[in-house]
Amino acid sequence: MTAQIERLSMSDKQSLGILTAVNMDNQIFVCKTLELAWKWNKPNISCIPAGVYECKYTRSNRLSQLKGTDFYTYEVLGVKDRAGIRIHSANYFFQLLGCIALGAAHKDLNADGQLDVIHSGKTIKDFEDFMDRKNFILRIK
């Protein structure tokens, strides 16, 4: 199984893109992405470099503590000098610490002039169901 993120626009605050995934049945899933801006791969303030990464569905210690229960998400592995990169729900760039948010569409939700992602929680659930929580290869362009 594979997924690809094509980054369509980058500003000094955020990166917007589109994710296209193909599952074991050769079905296609498409959604929008939101990441932080490129700041030389610095932890917690930058998106990750373009490249190819393995993704595994694992327990997130940080999100489990925040939620008060075991919380699993896709983890992006093999990012040079980084750890704990997740694909999770978020609507705004300022809710991210270097992770990738998925949503149904880009829309300026809070009238700050920045496009956000909508329906992120549902989109994450749909993506995890689509990928059957199995490992996959993520290519970021």
C-alpha cells in the first residue's frame, strides 16, 4: 500500500497539499493535507523533508496522555533527526508540531487569511479505515 503527498503551496506558516492513497484492493483515497512551513526540518516547527517514509499504525504516547486513553495513529518513520511524526486530526497549522493533518477540503475556518482543513477527524478515521491500519509507504513531493 502506498500514499503520496503533493505539496501544492507553501507559505512562511504552513504547507498545503493533497494526499492520494492506494490500498490493497487498488482503491484510491484522496484528501487534503495541512503541515507546518518548511523550516529546515527543525523539530516541532517544520514540516518534514520531501522523501519516502514507512508509516506504521502505533500508539502515540503524547496523544494518549492528552486523551487520557490509548490513542493510535499512523507514525511516519525514518525522518532524519526527527521522531514522533504523526498523521492525525487538526484543523489549523498552529495545532501541529511537525505532524501531518488530513481533511476533506481547504477552507479558511477562522478568517485569519490562512487555509485550514475541514472535517479532519472524520477524514482521519476514513483514511485509517481505508488503509485498514496496515503499514504503508508514504512519498512526499
